[in-house]
Amino acid sequence: MDCIASHIDLHLAKWVARKYKRVHGSLAQAYEWLRRIQSAKPCLFAHWEIWTRRERSTTRAG
């Protein structure tokens, strides 16, 4: 699952880099932008929701 989620995030970051002038051409800035969005709205994409749910369950167990 992690590999698939990373692949989806890569495509999202490439799209963000093309779409938004603030991060245009910088994949690192696009990833940072996505991380801020993910923190604010963890259920925006299905793979983020699954990831967030999984992180919560492992944190509670420890």
C-alpha cells in the first residue's frame, strides 16, 4: 500500500507543480504544499484517509 500511495502522491505533486505558479517547476515545493494540505484535510483523498487511519491505530497501540 505504501508504494501505491507514494506513486499517487508523486503524480499529485507533479500536477501541483504544473497547476500552481507558487510551486511551478519545483517538485520539492509541490510535496511540501501537499503535506500542508494533507495536515489540514487528511480525508481529501482516499489514500490519505487510509494512511491517517492506519497511523492513528499504530500510535494508539504503542
